Amino acid sequence: MRVELLETEAGMFFESGKPAPTSNGSELLASLAKQLGQLPNTVLIEGHTDSKPFSGDGSYSNWELSADRANSARKLMESNGLRAEQVGHVRGFADRQLRHPEDRKTRRTAGFR
């Protein structure tokens, strides 16, 4: 089973450049965690970003942001019903797997399998 959560302008799971989910993103992840926690499946949590370069001094990039988003989702989900032993891995992809590579501003946040 694969569940992909895709952002649009109408529904954002994370604000641009922020590692913590929005309130809508938190509600969705909590609801999903309750359902997934009842299943035997292993969950792989992936974080993604858009292709906009991360501003700042260069010590924090889309790599860190995507990994922080995935780990933030893991923590929230584990506190809402996902069992810790269900988590197979948590990883960040930065902007390396865009949903629409031709549109360098498209966002893709997380995939769960």
C-alpha cells in the first residue's frame, strides 16, 4: 500500500521553508496515523521540498528541511497512533524527486508506504 500526500495551493501541509506541519497538515497526519497504527504495515516516511533554494547562510538547505519535515511527521504520527516499530525509515529527498520536474516550483511533501 502506498499513500502519497500532495500539496496544492489550496492545501499546504508545510509552509514554505518551515519544518513543522501546518495545523491542517497536523490534523491530516494525526488522522492518518490512527488508521495506519491499526495495520501491520511498515511505514516509510519521506520528506520533500520544492526547488526554491533555501535562503540563509548556507548551513541549512532543502536537504535538512526535507529530512526535518519527514522526522516532524514521524513524531506527530507516533504521538497519534502510529507504533514506533512500524517506522521502517525516515528520509529526506530535498528537491530531487519533484512530482513535475518541468515545473521547478511544484511541491511534494511526503509519501507513506
